[in-house]
Amino acid sequence: MKRLFSALLISREAREHLVHALRPIREANPRDLRWTDPDNWHITLAFYGQMPNDHSDLLAHLAQAAAASGPLSLRIHGAGSFGHRTLWMGVGGDVRPLRALMADTLIEESDAPQKPHLTIARTQERWLVGDLVHALLVYDGPEFLCEELALVESTLGEGRSGGPRYEVLERVRLG
């Protein structure tokens, strides 16, 4: 069994731009936040959980969803939080087709598409998140083109600093 999700990967330029913008916040909050590894940043399309090692059926489903979508012009834009514990950056650009792709990549009707986002940090210090969201609302990163989606395996506890390790298993072209 493998723990799988589908995602769009952000460009190196977009990642570096956001890393630079977050540097003062990271330096001011070295212990209050658990920052996600920038090498792991992605926009989750759908989370599947534990799936069989033979993921050919899921891959066929993703290929069908990808064929119905075209390449997406996106940018990291704004910020928000889930439960005042998870700090995320929003997504701008081709958001309507992105939401359609997110819905198409779901495999169970009980699943609900998430808000397009990129998780950057988690914390137990709920008081801190509101101020950070307010400070990051004005962030507007460079545009980047997503021409493929990725099927990614997540292995908990095997990444840097005990976080998850992500491995792209397959890539599927959009359009």
C-alpha cells in the first residue's frame, strides 16, 4: 500500500520568490512555527490516502482528468489558515479551471475539493497565525505555467527534520 495524492508542482522561480519573501517571517519566528520544506511545496489536487501498490486504475483516472484540462497559468497569491494552525498561501491565475481539475481528480463522491493552496507552516500557537495571514495577504508571486499533474507518494516521517518525504511516481500532461 502507498499513501498517494495528486498535485501540481510549482516552478523553481515561484518557489524561490516565496522563500525570499518568507525569510524575514521565518527568522522572526524560528521556534513558533514548523515550516514545510520548500522542496515539498505543491498544490494538492486530491488526497487518496492508502492505495494499492498497483495504481494503474488511479493513473488512468488522472489521465482522463488531465485530458479534460489545459495547461494552467498560476501564481501564489494571498494567504490564509485552516483552524488557526495551518498557514497556507493562496493561488491566483486560472483558478476556475484549477477547481475543475481538482474536482475531476477526486475518486470518491464523498470527497470534497479543497481550496487551492500551498501549505507553508503549522503551529500550536494559534494567536500567531492571524497576524501572519494579515501580513501575507498582499503577497503576489510570479506567474508560472503548470503543464502536468503529478501522482505523488507521501511517506510520513522520512523527510527532512522528520517531516514527510514526497516522491513523484508519475507525471501526466494536461490537455
